[in-house]
Amino acid sequence: MKNNKEYIKWGLTAFFVVLGGIISYYIIFHLDNLTERITKLFVILMPIIDGIILGYLMTPIVNAIERSIVKPVFKKLNINHKKSQRRTISIVITLFLVISALYSFFSVVIPQIGNSINTIIDQFPSYVDTLTVWISQVLEDNPVIEKQVTDLVNTYFSDIEVFINSKLMPQLNSLIMTISMSIVSILKEFWNLIIGFIISVYILSSKEIFAAQAKKIAYAFLSTETANRLISNVRFANKTFGGFFVGKIMDSIIIGLICFIGTSLLGTPFCVLISVIIGVTNIIPFFGPFLGAIPSILLILFINPLQAFYFLIFVIILQQVDGNIIGPKILGSSTGLSSFWVIFAITLFGGIWGIFGMIVGVPIFAVLFAFMKSLIELKLENKKIPSETMKYLRLLYIDTDTHELVGFSEDAKKPFEKIDKILIKNKGQNKPQLFNNEGNNHGMNNGTIRVNNNRTNNRTRNRRGKDTD
């Protein structure tokens, strides 16, 4: 019986090894087919993905309404009810608020944007004439710049003409085809959103059941400790994603409203269109304000170059207020990333997934960063080594016996590169020791400082006592 179990064990091992080899071969040599199949699968599941995203975004609203409005009302009226009834009422109120907000927004903004676009198309020749006159005036007042611009135009005019005739004009048909396909894709995505909106209702009504089923699966297939750690990480990811997206949407709405008020007071043309651009692009961290400001400035530049300069100053002030006051108040430390890691995450995921990656890159990287930080701190704790980063700023070495951190003192008289000259190793020992005459009197080297708790000092005294005996 025991031999049969061994044979089964080795047989399963061989089977999975062969299966892993076949899968690896297919992935390596048929990567295009695999990517195509995965993309097709995503296209098929897109309504469900949209429903999950919409349900996830509406979950905080449903929870707040159920906790703060529906439940107290039922309790105050002494109405016997089930949780499903309370959830249903909360979902209905949430859907009503969301649909009303979207309808109000689009009913006000879409006509304004349409009028702005029509105005731009109708008066585009006059805008070009205005910009041409302004540029001509600037060049007349600055003859040196005029000569440089003239030489530049004369140099590259023939190349531009060849590019337009040989490359740009033949591509017009494909450009029109691409625009047509884009319109079809937009209509298809709009239909997916409608289906996803319906699916989100079912997700909101049964989200606790789905969470319970996921926990049951985790505990069934994983060890208890691993499942606990996985569920804890999922909770952290949910907190990070939810806090970031909800806070960022609120921040973008506030910035859009402030931009509309400011541009209206400044008399900026197309203030509604520009405010929508600034508010929508503000969802992208760090680079969003620049992505929204550049086309807005170019649009204003055609009409009134001086207004474009005023708008540039206004946007800089607005983004400073957002980055230093409004954003931190709303978002707080929802990601826990420094500015460098935010830029790194946006650059990395933006290069992989484009605009979508720039939006979701920061919370995804925040989860990965927190996971690696937790793993590193766990490894250090198992080795009984401190995990506080500040203790490693001036670290010289770690005592292999006591795990004591020895580092350079801030008021060390000797330069860092010369400290190594006073490092010696006792015979038969692997740990370096630092010494000088003053260090023997004070219990530490003049160029080093020891970072440890009282237990290490007690161990040192006990060792000295044994040597004396």
C-alpha cells in the first residue's frame, strides 16, 4: 500500500512536470496566439468587467446610505425588516442619485461642449488669422527672432511639403476608416456599460455572499496561515483602491468646479469645455494636470494669446493648491507612496497599458510596494534585526552575535572613507571591532554610534563579568 502511494506521488509529479513543460513551450512559441485568445476573452467578458468596476465604485455610496440613512430610519420607525430589504432600498437610492447626477451633468455640459466645438469649427479661420497677426506683430518687434524663424521655415518648408504630399494625403482614407471604427467601438463600449450597469446591481446586492465564497475557497485550498495573510492583503488592497479612486474622483470634481469659477471670472473662452478637460485629466496623478492644461492653452491661444498666458498662471496656481491642500485633505495617505514612486508607477504602467495604466498604476504599485515592505519586515523580524528604515541611514555593520546596529555618529570627526582604517578583526572572530583610546573610556568609538536596546548592554556587562572572574 505504501509503495502504491509512492508510485502515485511520483506519477503525479512526472505528469505535472510534463504538463508544465508543454504549457511553457506553448507560451514561448505561441505567444501571439495566446495573447489573441486572452484579448478575445476580455472582449467577451467586458460587460461583466464593467459591471464589477461600476459595482465597486458604487459600493461606498451604498454602504453609506444603508448605514447612515436606511438603517436608522427602520430602527426609529420600529419596522421589522430583513437585511436584503434594507440593501434593496439602499441600491435603489444609490442608482437614483447616480443617474440623476449623470443626467444633470451631461444635460448641462454636453450642450456647452457641443456649442464650443461648433464655434471652434466655424470660426477656426478667424482664429488662425488672429494668431497669425499676433505672431507677425511679435516678429516685427523682434527682427532677430524674425530672421531665425524665416530661415527655419525656408529650410524645412520643402520637407514639410514633401511629407504632406507623399505621406499625409495618402493616409487620409485610412484615417477616416480609423475614426469610423473608433465611433463603432465607442458605441459598443456604451452598450457594454449599459449591460454592466445592470450587472452591477446584482453585484451590489450579493457582494457579501461573493466575499464569503472567496474566503471559503481560500481556506479550502490554502493553509490557514497563508489564507489569513491573503485575506489581509486583499483587505489592504481594497482599502487602497477604494480610498484612491473615490478620493481622486471627488478631488477631480472639486478641481473642475474651481476651474470653471476661475475661468468664468477671468473671462476665459470655452470655460465649460476647458473645465471638463481639466477635471477629467486630473484623475491621472502627477501628469494629469499637464495633459489637460496643454490642449486647453493651445485652444485659448488661437483666440486670445494674452488670455492663454493668464490661464497658464491660473492653472499653475490651481495645481499647487490641489497638490498641497485639496489633494492631501481628500486622499490623505491612501497610497503611502513617495513622489518618486508615484512617478515611477505612472511611467511603468502607463507604458504598459496607456492612459488606463496611468490611472490604475498608482494603487496597483502601492499594493505591490506594501506587500514587498511587509515581506521584508517579516524576514528581518525573523532574523531579530530592526526593520525601521531610519536606523539604516548611517549603518556601518550589524553585530553577528547580538544583532546590534553599529553606525557612524553624526558628529564623527573622521571622514567616512577613513573610518575603515581603524577597523581590525580579532583572530578567530568574523565580526569587525572599532577602537581608539577615547572609545575605551566612553564605551563607543569616536567615529561610531551603536543603536540597540538595553538587552545588548546587559549582555556586554555579563560577558565582561565572566572575563574578570
